[in-house]
Amino acid sequence: MLKVKVFRCRICGDPYIGNEAPTQCPFCGAPQRFFVEAKDWNPNEFNVDLGVISKKNLEEALKLELDNASFYDCATGVAEKAGDHYG
């Protein structure tokens, strides 16, 4: 019987349960070589100091993603009120 293990993606941190690491991360698409067993996961390796420009760019990207989520939530509500149901 194969032993099930827990793996973590070193790029995005997504956990994966299986006999071996997937060929690519189901969340971010990183190749298998970026997976480690969960017991070897070290979140501290991602503590980085961002420059002012990088931090500003990341904050703007996050704001854009959050605004997009709000837009799609609103659009779904409008569609449902109009009688359009998807899913």
C-alpha cells in the first residue's frame, strides 16, 4: 500500500496530498521540483525585503484584484435579478 504524504509548493504555499508531488502545482502551475514534503516546509524562506517600487506595484496589483472581485460580485447580482442564472 502506498503511503500518502502532504507536500507544499515552495512558490505559492499550496498544500497537496498524494503519494508523490504533482507534476505541477494545481494552484500556481509551478513545476514538480518546487514541491517539498510538508515536514520540510519553511515559510521563513519567503521573508523578503521589498523595494519601494516593488511594494507599490504589489499593492496596486492587489487592489486591482480586489476591485475585480467586487465587480464580478456586483455583475452576478445584476444578472440574477434579470433572471440570468449561470451555474
